[in-house]
Amino acid sequence: MSEASVKGSGRSRPRSVLLLGLGLVLLLILLALGTWQVQRLHWKEGLLQTIDQRTHAAPRPLAEVEKEFASTGDVDYTPVTVSGTFLHSGERHFYATWEGEAGFNVYTPLALDDGRFVLVNRGFVPYDLKDAAKRAKGQVTGKVTVTGLARNPLPAKPSMMLPDNDVAKNIFYWKDRDVMAASAGVPAGYTLVPIFIDADKTPNPGGLPVGGVTIIDLPNSHLQYAVTWYGLAAALAAVLVLRLRRPAKED
């Protein structure tokens, strides 16, 4: 063997070891990503099962749901019923779409018998009917009973991609419960129930707002992701095995 060949072989070995080391690190990363997706899959399946059980349960009084929220911090999609009087002058408008049409979900303070308020998502109105005067029939007066789904409050803006809420124009892009209530003109010193309520499909006079707009459609693609990561890991492992079995002279 010539001196040049010996030197070339010597240089190739550290390079091969480095490539194999990098391959093993990448393999561990792919396996970790696959395992993480499996864990997310179990979590998502459990969440979907919980939501299904909750949405098919009988409505519970607000006091019971509040008590559960105080102890667990989670009552999302729990059926609830509550009675009170709407403060229509304080309705807040959350930008939304419904069945392909742009508009707003109308959040209205509901005054309870104990003096507190809860924000109720009464449902969807088209963009050009944002002004409540154009849908006066739906502004029900007197004491009403609302049945719907409890919704957890958001601790913060869910995404930096969302625009900031335009409080002056009464257009909200994320449900900032405290700001919505504070800008609604409720009496000073009010106490706010810590959850939202999405009203059910019970028709409002005049047909607006359209209730029952809660979207329960959580994507669950974690299995596909797990298969993808594990598949890449298997392919990489095969490449590494072939590389290790390669005759040294081929280097």
C-alpha cells in the first residue's frame, strides 16, 4: 500500500466516525419526536373523550360549574344553565365566521340575581348587522334562562399572529374576558363570573343572533406525525447499519 493511500485511509476514519456519530444523534432526535407525538396522541384522545362526555351530559346550574372551575380550572364544554337579564347596551363583538360568512359573535353581559355578571356568547350576526339597532327583535328584555356550554377564559393572547383587540371600535380578535367586561358599561364595583357561556341553538326572536356556534373540531393528526418520525428513524437506522457493515477497504 502506498504512503498516500495510508494517509487517505487515516483521514477517512475520523470522518466516518464523525458521520456515524451525527447519524446516531439524528436517530435519537427522530425517535424522541416520534415518542413525543405518541404522548400527544394519548393526551388528545383523552381530551376528545372528555369533551364528548361533557357535551352529552345534562346541563348543570351555574353554581355547580363555578365550584368545579374553582377546584380544577377546567370546565370547557360543560353544559350549564343560568338565568338573568341581558345588558344589551354592553354587548361586545368578537370577529368570527359562521358557515362561510364573516361577522361577529355577540358577547352580552347577563346580570344575575346575586348582582354578578357573566359574559354570554349569544351567537353569530353577519358583519353588516353588527349594529344592534338593525336586529332589534333579538334584543330580548326581562329575565331569561340561557342554556349552553361553559368555556374557560383565556389567560393571555393565544397567538402573536392575532391582531390586537380594537376596544374603541368594539371589535375583539381574542376573548380578553376582563377587558370585554370592563368596556361593556356594567355598573361600578361589578363582580364577573370567571367563565364564559356559549348559548345553545335555541332561536332568538327575529333569528339573530344565531346560537349554537361553538366549534368542537379538534384536529388529531398525532398518529400520522408519529408514523412519519418513526419511519424516518427506521430509514436512517437502515442507512447506518449498511454503513457499519461496509467493508473498510471501501473507505
